[in-house]
Amino acid sequence: MEKAIIRDRETGEELTLTALREEYETLKKAGETEAGSFEDYLENITDGNGTCDWI
């Protein structure tokens, strides 16, 4: 079982890298993210303006 590594500040939900990668791919296909890579996406959601925290 994969350990949760990020917590969504809005919902309190703990997220895994696998779940986040799937979310990124969905958003990328829909054109709903400006992140050029998964790593950029992680940086965007965990920076000061993002909605998630590393745990």
C-alpha cells in the first residue's frame, strides 16, 4: 500500500503520488492545467498559493 504524502487543505484528504499523477493526467488531457510536467504540477499545488501540504 502506498503511503499518503500530501494532504488537501480544503478537504483534509490524504493523497498518494499515484492518485496525484492520475489527477494530473486527467487535467492535462482536459487542458485544465498549465503545468508542463507532473513535477511542476506537484510544485504548483504545494506552494504557498496551492491547496495541498506535504506530510
